[in-house]
Amino acid sequence: MIEARNIVSEEWARAVEEFELRPGSITETVVARIINRIDEASHRELGTFYRVDHDGFEGHVIGTYLTREGKRGAVLQQIGTKVVHVYSEKWLHADG
């Protein structure tokens, strides 16, 4: 999600220069809404609780990742400890 936000922000900056957009334009309002929705979506995932069936690990999302191959996953911190594990999306099942 952060990557999407950066892309939108960069394209907005280019459009401002290229088309000489003025502050407060309707286009600026639309872009701001898009960026806000991207931010909301990415923050919703943080803190989500997951249980990993194959190893019994339970924890909350403290971050996400995207591999060079395009696979997504999450970094979970175990409840009550400082232990973290990373899991591909295929292993994550929301619970609670």
C-alpha cells in the first residue's frame, strides 16, 4: 500500500508541474481522497490477529512485505513476547 501511495503522490507532483494545476483544484481534492483511502487500507491490516494453523503461531500484524517475486505476506509479533515470524498470505487466517 505504501508503494501505491508513493506512486499516486509522485504522479500528482508531475501533473501539478505539467498542467500547472492550482492549489485547491478539484483534481487535488480527488487525489487527496485516493491517498487517504490507500492510507486507511494499509493501516487496517496493522494489528490484525492471525493464527497460523500449521505451526500454532498466534500474533498481531506489525508489518507487511512484498517479495521480489511479487508474493505478499505479513510480519506477526507473538502475543506476550518479542518473537516475530514472517508468513506468506497463504498461511494467514483471521481469527478473532
